[in-house]
Amino acid sequence: MIWACPPPYRRGSGYPALSPFRYRSISFKQHLLSLTQKKRAITGFVKYSFFYIRRELEVLRYVNMKQPFWKHIASYLYEFRIEAVEGQHNPYLEVVYSRGRYRLDTENAIYSYEDLYTNFYYSFRQIKLHKQDIKNVLILGLGLGSIPLMLERDYKRKYHYTAIEIDEEVLYLANKYALHELQSPIEVLCADARLFVKTCTEKYDLVCMDIFLDDVIPSEFEQTDFLENLKTLIAPNGLLLYNRLFNTHEDKAVTAHFYEAIFSKTFPDATFLNVDGNWVLLNRKI
């Protein structure tokens, strides 16, 4: 990724001098406000920079398991296309090596991107995992395993995972590029998530619903009967995280309607997290 920034501040360059007063007279109150805003901006920038560097150093630990070091560095400037396959349920699947991570793409969507799969990454941060009593996790829609990988690596959590994925080609790619790096126990089933939810009798402390065909959630996973069956799998005080797109005007209208008309009626205590162009719906407030 190339970051764009203006040239250094200097007099006579068309940019303001590096001074809190600039070139116009302002009141003392305005000056204090300006200093406060700058202090907040600098503090935020330092915090973000520290967080970003720490994440990238963490990724560097796993380079030898992935691609040569030179390709890891180059992947921050150029995306390497590693493998493309045609799935039974996804006509186009492509593994890309970008920013030191494997990413699984369809024609119009990202299925998986390790810790840069930010809708779940930021959701896990907001639900305060350390305060949740979680031992077993159900994942509906595996991708390349972003959810268990980020929980183990970034959040230092070791849970027992059950993952349901209907597309055999997705499972092939997940096993080839990601799951061998996972230390936590995981049971992967090639199955229809709708039928699994209907027949399963287990209870899970955390359920992550992340099923898409390209950039669309199949309609059978938006029905009340599916949500009712899903509800029976959630342990007492357990959490459901239901991922939905919330980017375009159409996405926003569809997701808002689903949340109000269907989801919140099945889960009366429901809430949602607005994360990076997605809504992640929760069965209860945190």
C-alpha cells in the first residue's frame, strides 16, 4: 500500500508554515482549540502507528510458513496471485498474497484475509473477549480460516472450533494455505450449514455466521426458521455474530430491514456493530 502525503511544510511553498498561528489572526480561544485538536490528532496517529507496527511484526513471525521473505516485503507494494480455482458453489475463487497475508477473493467479495478481515477483527475487540466465557466456537462459512487464526494469533485465545463449509474447493484452499498454522483444535465439516444447524444438538459459546455466495447471503440463511434453529445452538450467555454487508445504499437498506423485521424479532435483545462497511449483528447487548 502506498501512502500519499503532502510535501514538508515550508514558507513560500504554498503550504502553511509549521506553526499553530498560520498566517491569519485568530483568537486565543481558537488557538487553544487548534492546539487541542492537533494534540488529539498526534496522539491518535502515534497510537495507530504503534498498533499497526505491532501487528505487522506479529505477521512477520509467520513468514517462513508462507512465502519467501522478499515476497513478503514486496507484497506490501504488489499483490501476488497464487492460485485460482473454480468451486462447486463459487464459480471463481482466487488466493492472493497481499500485505504478508493470504487473501481469498471471489469476483466481487473478500472471503478471508487473516487479521485484515476487519469486520470480525474489530468485532472481537468490541465484544471484549477477555470478559466472555468462551470455550467452543462454531463457524458457519470458513473461508481461509481468518476467524480462528486471528483469535489465536492476535487475541491469544485457544478455543475448540467447529467449522462448516459447503464448498470443497474452499476447504482445499483453507487446508493448503492456512489451517496447518492453527494450533487450536478444529473440526471441519463439508456440509450445508442450514441442515447442520437444523440437526445439531451441541451448544456453542460463540457462533460466527459468515456465509456468502460471492457478495450475497443466500436467502435461506435470512429466514426466521434458520435463525430459530441457530438460536438453539447458542449456549446460555453465548454470543452470535452475524456478518452482513453495509456498504452501498442497497446493502444498507437490505441489512437494516433484515435487522428490524427479522433478526431483532428472533433475538429481542439484539444489537449491532458498525465495522468497516459491514454490520455485525449480535443476539444480545454486551
